[in-house]
Amino acid sequence: ETLNMLTMFAFLMALGIVVDDAIVIGENIHEHRLMGKPFAQAAVDGAYEVIPSVLTSVGTTVIAFLPLLFVAGVMGKFIAVMPVAVIAMLLISLAESTFVLPCHLAHEENLFLRILSIVLYPFRIVGDGLIWVNKHLSQWMDYVIAKIYAPALSWSIHNPGVVIASGVTLILVAVGVVRAGITPFVLFPKLDSNWIQAKIVYPDGTPGSLTDAATQRLADALDEVNKELSQSGESLVVVKHRTVGQVTGAGPQGPESRTSGSHVGAIEVELLDTSLRKHAHSNEILRLWRERAGEFPNAESVVFGTPAFGPGGAAIEFKLLARTDDMEQLENAVEQIKQKLGDYEGVFDIRDDSTPGKWEFQFNIKERAKALGRSAGDLAETFGPPTTRGSNASATGATRSEADGPVSSRRAAFVCQFQRYPCADAAGRHGAFDGIGGSQDDAWIFGNQPYRSTSFDHDHSRCG
């Protein structure tokens, strides 16, 4: 790690803690000196007596900082520096105060102290002043101990029941004021925002008309919420922007990732400023907007929220990992978990980042088709927009329909053989497609499912 603002802040936090260990051990060694013991013996006895307490104190502090090492996401990468620095300082301070400091205090006088006294002789007047201040502070502290602390301690020892009852009463009062709402407890308060948005993502290849209709439905739902919450005819919505074809996602430090295509759409809304919008919190507007919009069949994700700025993540977030050969099981696990999360009350906007890529067919021309003058490009044009690579061809990312024209599979000319080709989706995951081109009964077989010579559905040839 480098010496930066985060590590320096961690050093400042641990500075007071590490000094406490040395003070406790040093003061106890001084007490043993006052008993008349030799310096070396006082150092050993004084350190040995308080080491269990010092170890307990440092250990509890280390345990308190350990959970910060397991914070996930980008925020965890920032926070992880602090517990590492604090824990390292605590352990080093513990070793120094239990082994090095007693060795220093075991010497009554040595060469180093004599040289130091000569160097600091011009500042002797400052030392005399500090000695005077220390003397009077010690007298005041002795008075407080003798007149206030010692009598209170003696009374508490002789009346343990009253002390315990007082402590339990204070705990009950503290819990009561929180449960009664007098002192509300909010770990991370949800701040009001001037911006809200809704994003919808359909499977790749969805027609833009379907996405456009979905975003229009979101806009209509927002208008209903606006009419319901507006007071005295003043609209809560200042600007409403509807887009189809591109959405912006939250990156590590703000909006960075972009998704393009006819399958994505979004509504971005600027609300009335929070200083003028006292009666409608942005979270309440989002809740009503989500209810009015309803369900969107076949949509991969529909998310309502505020623009994400900063490294904060979702309330519930976890990751599933699998080998390349187990992508199908991974997809099934993701869907089952999303369905299970949806069963819990209060959990909404469930989504995943598994975005399948485009569908791709790769095929080779048989020798007898080549003899008839047919090429891979001719075959690719039959199925969709071609990408020809020598004697191979591929058709990607399209769903053909009757309006696009029939898919011909002439018995003699267009006889081809599908081979097992790996293909990758947007996340880099690989899969394969098995298919056989045949001429019996003028039919094609895609993924072991027969289709007549009219059209084909790319959902049955999905990579991954």
C-alpha cells in the first residue's frame, strides 16, 4: 500500500489507541518503582502485571476493525486500507510496549540519557515549567481521587444491587426511547433526490417498437403519480426525458457503462427541488411509480431508482461463479435465486448482469453443393445478414419472420452441414450450437428441434 489520505486517516484513528498501551505499562512500572524495587525488577513486574489487560484491549479493537476487510464492491477496496493500517499499528504498538518499553524503563541512567540531557540543556527552563505544571496537576488529581472518586467507589462496592439496577434501568430507557420513536435509528438514511429514473432491458434482439411501448407505459405511469401527488396544480416533474436504444449504467465512480440496442430504454426525470417539494419524497414517488407501472412480461430487468454516483452498491448484492462448461447450471441458479428473492416482502428491482450475446450460426457448404455453384454467402443470405469468411458463413443477431421472406431449403442446392462451433456472449462466456442440415421432407433441424422451411426462431440457438 502507499502512504495516502486513507492510510494517514487510519494512522490518526489509531494514534490515541497505541499511546494507551504505553501509558498503562509505563505507569504501572512507575508504581513498582515507588515500592522501592530495583529498576529492572520494577520493569519486569510492572509489565507482567498489566499485559493480560493490554492484550485484551488490543484484541477487542482488532476484532472490531476486522469486518471492514470483508466489505464488498468498490467501496470495500477503499475501506480495506483503513483496517489494514490500524491493525498493523496496534500489533506493532503491542509488541513495542510489552518488550521494548520495559527494557528502556529498566535502566536508571545510561549514555543515551546523559547525551540527551546535554543536548537539551538550553531548554531546561521549559522542562522546569513542565515539571511545575505536572506537580500541580498531580495535586489536583489526588484531591479528586481522595474526595470524589474513592468515596463513590467505596459506596458502589458496598451497594452492588443499586449499581446493577441503575445500569439495567439506563439500558431499558435507551431501548425504550428508540422503540418508541423518540430517538429514531437509521443506519444509512435515504436522502431525498432531485433526479429519479427507470430503466428497462429486454432480451437482445427485441424490436424497438416493443421497447418504445414499454417506455411510453412508464411515462404514462409517472404522469399518473405526478397528478396524484401534485398540490395546488404545481407539477412535481420539471423535465422528463425518454430514450430508446441506449441506457447508462453506474460505473465504479459514477455513470460509465453504456448499453445500446433496440432492447433497452429509460426514463430520466428531474423533480422539483427538495426545498420546494416538502410533501413528496423521491423514494415515495419511486414506490408509487413502480406500483403504477406494473409488470413487464419478458423483460430481463426493470429498475426504478436514483442516479448512482459514488462507489455505493445495492442493498443485496452477491456473485455466483462457475466454470465455462457449467454455464447452463449457472443461468438456472441465477433465475432460481431471483425468483426466491422476489418472494420476500420489500425486495424489488431484482436484476443480474448476465447479458447473453447475439445468436450466431456457422455452417460449411458440402462438396455436392459447391459442385452446383453454391457458396457460403448464398447460404448465409438465406438466413439473415451474412458475414462471409472464405468457405464459411455466419448469420447473427436476427429473428426472421414471414414478412422477411421464406427461408428456403432446396433439396439439392442448399444442402449443408452444421458443425459444433464455439460462440461467446457479451460477458465472454462460451457455448456451442449443434445442428444438421437435411433434405428429407424439406426440413431443417436446429438444436435437435425440427423446423419446416418457413422461418426459424433464434431462441433455440442461443449461445451460452
